[in-house]
Amino acid sequence: MTIKRNGDANGAPEINRFVAVLQAPTAHSFLMSQRFALEAARFWARRLHAYADQMETLAHCSNVDEFTNAQTRFVERLQRDYAEEGAAFTDLLGSAGKMEADERAEV
């Protein structure tokens, strides 16, 4: 396979231009958007799994006490999950701010 050349004096392959674009500030934004998307997907997969588990648990309840306990555990897990997700997004935002500050320091 041949490498396309961009025609500059050094004859550098076009891939160098692509790498330069990835190193631009927009690359950090793209990277952070992907991290946010992955974190959101992870969270919703966890929550949907919890909802499915809850339906199965409720189907096996044979009295009001079991039902109430199952609902209580579900709500407690829901609160923990949302608290953990808030912390995860706070960490992501902190890392985004740090990346931005590091980038400014380099310039």
C-alpha cells in the first residue's frame, strides 16, 4: 500500500496532517464528549439492569413485607447509583478542566 503525499517540501504523509488535527484543542473536546457518552451509557446500562432485576424480584414476592423490602432496596440502590454517577461526572468535568488548563499552559 502506498502512502499519499501532501506535496509539502518534506514529503510528509497526509497522516501527519490528521495527527495534527487530533492534537488541536478540538481533539480534547471530542475526547471529553466520548468520555461523557461512555459514562452515560455505562450508567444507563446499570440502571436498566437494576430495573430488570427489580421486576424479577417483585415477581417472586409472596407477601407485602417482601415487596416493601424489595422496593426499599431498589430505591436505596437507585440513590447510590445516582450519587456515584454524579461523582463520576464531577470527576470527568474536573479532568476536562485540567486538560484545558494544561493546554493553555503549553501555549
